[in-house]
Amino acid sequence: MNRRYFSRREFLSRNALGVGSVALAWMLRQDRLLATPPGKPRGPLSFDLKSKSGPLVPRARAMISLFMHGGPSHVDLLDPKPELSRRSGQDYSGEITFSFVDRASKKLFGSPWKFQRRGQCGTEVSELLPHFAGIVDDVCLVRSMHTDINGHEPSIWSMHTGRAQPGRPHLGSWLTYGLGTESQSLPAYLVLTDPGGLPVDGVRNWSNGWMPPLFQGTVIRPTEPRILNLDPPTHLKGDLQEQNLAFLRQLNRDHAQRHPGEADLEARIASYELAARMQSAAKEALDISGESEATRRLYGLDDPVTREYGTRCLIARRLVERGVRFVQIFINGQIWDNHEGIVKNLATCCAKTDKPSAALVKDLKSRGLLDSTVVHWGGEIGRLPVTENHGAPEKAGRDHNGQGFSSWFAGGGFRGGMTYGETDEFGHKAVVNPVSSHDYHATLLHLFGLDHEQLVYHYNGQEQRLTDAKPCRVVKELIA
């Protein structure tokens, strides 16, 4: 013991399991100096979808995003502006960035719809959203969202990926990379598209970017059969199929061992194995025939106007109920992009989506799932307080506005029955407690038990984060 030097073997035998080493590791972790802190996925070590936990205590375990492409008009739906109504028809004195200058006007356009205080919280809601009015006490309404970008695609990228450029992983990819999934029989990240077609910007809406394909969104078809080729041919069912799958698994494993670190190969193998498990799990999850009549009416499945969107909202509930981490429901094109005819077109959008969206929150709450499931509703931009195509009232519309708009959140740790932030007196810019897309991402990751500064992916020799584009914060005022 009095010797000054020890061999490496002696050093390890004396210190590897000692209290001093444990203390050192604890101190390094406190100072964030460990090479790979617990809950901080890094590089190829995390290329799987096994359920993981982050460094923080989670409030949410799943998320359903109801993404409203095109930019719902906040001043007509969720952000009443009496001054805008009083001065409707007058010229706006502020500076405006128009997307379509040839159709632009500076005439203020007061909302054609009435607002009323609803719920015990007294949140003012447009008459276009009677069903949303019934859930306001469970909702955290943010009236000060902003991307500071007027274009659809850059704002979509900002809301989905944290940057106003394409090619980066979606929020759903980050969540499944960081946390995996509770179900090993269903994809971790599922996308429900509209039978009318893809949303604007198409399949990039659920891209895994430079992450392995394992973290890409899996699309469920908008019509039956929602997943093709789930059933094998009759002559291959049973023992023969099991033998074939076992043989394929062995071939895949042998091939993967000969080519270690091939992310695409590993993702392909994992997809094949998941597809085999999905044969029974997916069919059961997507089959709504066993739902009660009361549930079907709640989602509006008895009404042709709400049936299709309501069906997808109901499927989303069934998916998170079975352990899926992230579900996003899209609409076709960008139906909320109301450059003209807003009086008719905005009402049509609300008629399709309002009842099913509110039903999802009510249903999750009744089943005890809302506390652990985040429901998000919102688009990438809002609309300007001035008219576009100024002239006949039935032709009036609103141009893009990324300077201030509204989104709402329910469940998963968000505080219910509150409004947060404000736009100016005309609804143009977020001026009180503004919330950027980066703040939104940091807050959301926090609710899932992840530290947005620690959730890192190594790409091209650099540390990449969902929130590394601009300074951001966890908006703790939104958290219950």
C-alpha cells in the first residue's frame, strides 16, 4: 500500500467499484461533464425504439398534434380584438409585410363573428367554435405564438423542426429518438393524412431529416385498408409464416453483424420485424367497430361533415391508448389559407374540425388519459388584421401573418383554463409574453422529461438540438 505507483490492473481492481468512483461520477454528472449522461441519447447508441426515460420527471408520455395547415385566422377564432372591430374599414397605420402585394389593402377588417366568454375560466371564443367552447377549462390557449415568417413552408419547418430550412428531423422524430415508445407492436410515430390529399409541403412534414429512417413518421392510409398487406396469403399463414420470419430474422442478424453501424440497414431490419408484429396489433388498433354509439356521436361520426376527421381523431386516441408516442393528424392542402371568401371558407374549416377536436380532449379526459397526453391544435401562421381582395364582403380574405397567432394545448402537464400572451390591439404582432416555436419545443420536451439542451444528436461532427437555432426558454407559466 506504500508503493507510489500501481499497474493498470491493480488500479482498476482497487478503484472501479469504490465509493470514490461513485462520488466522482455523481459530481461529473452534476456539472454535466460525463461523456454520456443518463437520458441523453447520443449517436448510434440510441438507434432503437425501446422505451427510455429522460433526466427530468415527465408529465406527458404521448402527444397528438392536430396541425391546421394554412394559418387559422386567430382574430376570427381565438383572439378577439374590439379595437379592430371599432375601426373596421379605416386604414391601418402600422407597417405590414404582405405576401401578395397585388391583392393587398391596409383597410382594417373587423371580425364578422361574435365572441363570448365561455367556461368557468371565461375565455372568449368565437361563435364558429361552439364545441371548443365546451373544453376551454381544460385548455391552455397561447395567443402570442410567432415565427416571424410569413411563408407557409418556412413557418411549417420552424414549427415542426426548429429551423426555417428543410431537411431537419421533425419534432416527432426527436421525441421518439429521445424516448422510444411504450409499444413494440406499433410504430412510435404515426401520421394520419387526409383522403383529400397531402398537406402543403407533402411528405417533408414527417421527415426524419438526417436521423436514421427508424425515426421517420409512418403514414396510415386515409381510407380502408389503412395499412396495406397486413394479412399474409392464406397458404403462408400459421406455422409456415413463423418459420419464414424466423429464418428472415436470422439472415438479417447475420447481415447486420457483417455491416455494423449501418443505420439504414438497422432501420430496415427493425421495420421488417415491426411489420410482423403489427399484423395483429395494427388491425386491432385501427378497428373502431367496437366503439360505443355514444363515442361515435361524440366524434361526429354520425354526420357526413365531421365523419372523416372525427374518425381519424378517434383512431389517434386508440393509438396513444396502446402506447404510441406521437400521432399527427393533417388536413389536405392548406384549407385555412383564406386569402378570399373567408366568411364562407373559415366556417367550412371549423365545421369539419371543431367537434372532433373537442371530442378528442373530452374522450381522453373521460378515460384518464388526458393527464399524460398532450393535445396540440394550431397552424404555422395566423392572418393579418387587414383585408385582402378588398371590395365585396363575400370576397374579402386575409393575408399571411407570422408575427402573432394562436395555438392551444390540453393535457400532458399544460395548465388548463388559462390564456397566455397577447397580440397588439389589432392582432398583428405578439407583444406580451411572446412564445416562439423554439420556446414551444423547449416546453414540450420539458413536459416529456427531456432537457432541450441535453437532447443531442451528433451529425457531421457537430452536436445538433431541436432548439439550437435561437435562444429559447421553457415557458413555465404554461405548466400546471
